[in-house]
Amino acid sequence: MTAPNTVTPLVPTHWSPEQALAVFECLHALRGALWVVYGSQVQQAWRDQLEPEQDMPEFDPDAPF
């Protein structure tokens, strides 16, 4: 049983540094390719997650500031 604050690794811990670097480089290249194709859409999706679109409150010209 693991302690509650222990993070379980999502990648194998038996890789050599060279293997880990190869995966890192592959992910870096994939990230770059995704950015070229989907960059603006990813930015918008990120904005939407951070601040979901909300309806504007009704405007009352007589309401004080």
C-alpha cells in the first residue's frame, strides 16, 4: 500500500537516461507539431477552461455603480 501523498510514476522507472531522452524528444516534437496545426484552437480551449463563457448580466441604466 502506498502512502496517501505518494505520486505513482506514469512512466517506467527502469528506462535508461538515453531512453528517457528519446521519449522526451519525441513528445517535444509532437508538441511542436500539434502547436503548428492546432495552436490557436488550443489557446482558445485553454482560455475556455480557465474562464468559462458566462452570460452577461442584464444591464440596468438606473443601477448605481
